[in-house]
Amino acid sequence: MRLNPSSQDAGLSLIEVVIAVLILAIGVAAGFRGLGQATRVIGEETPRLMARHAALNRAEELRLLGMAAGRALPEVVTMGPWNWRIEVTEAATAGGFVEATVTARSEGLPGASVVTYVQPEATE
């Protein structure tokens, strides 16, 4: 048994280098494909987030102003580059509050819906 490798066993062969480069190229391509998918998913989340904030803003306005004054708020609000149509549906509760379902929608974009409980009139 020899401790020193022979001159034929020393170094890398050309085929080993080609296989290593091929494996690295496949890994890099898969990484870039995953990055592209993540970018698309994040980009599609922005309108949904804006719709949610528009609905949450209207729900907070209703809680502050009361349902009676909240009915006079505008139906369309602008948030980000989009105009959101705000719809509020009401249902009376046994406790004297109003269950308000606030929905924000914009044409061709995902919307959002929020449920809140509101006093019929604002308290001072």
C-alpha cells in the first residue's frame, strides 16, 4: 500500500469538472426560478393588503363616528394607486349594537372584508 498517490490519481479530470459545473448550473437555475416565483407572490399581495387597510379604515371610522354618521361617508376611497369601493352591510344585534361587515373591492383586484360591532350613534 502506497501513501503517496501516483501521478495518474492526482488532480481532477475534465469530466469531473464538467459534471460539477453542470450541477452548479442546475442549482443556480432552480434558485432563480424560486426567486421569480416569490417575487410574483409578493407583488400580488400588495392590492390585497391595500384592500384590507381600506376596509379596516372604514371599520375604524364607523366605530368612531357611529353607524348613523358612518352612512354618510364616501363610497369610494383612494388608497395606493387604486380606487376602492366600500360597501357596508348592517345587522342589528341583541345587545343594541350594529354588526357592520365592511367590504373593499376594486375592479380586477382581490378585495377584503372586515366585521366590526358599532354603536348606532357615537358617544361623546
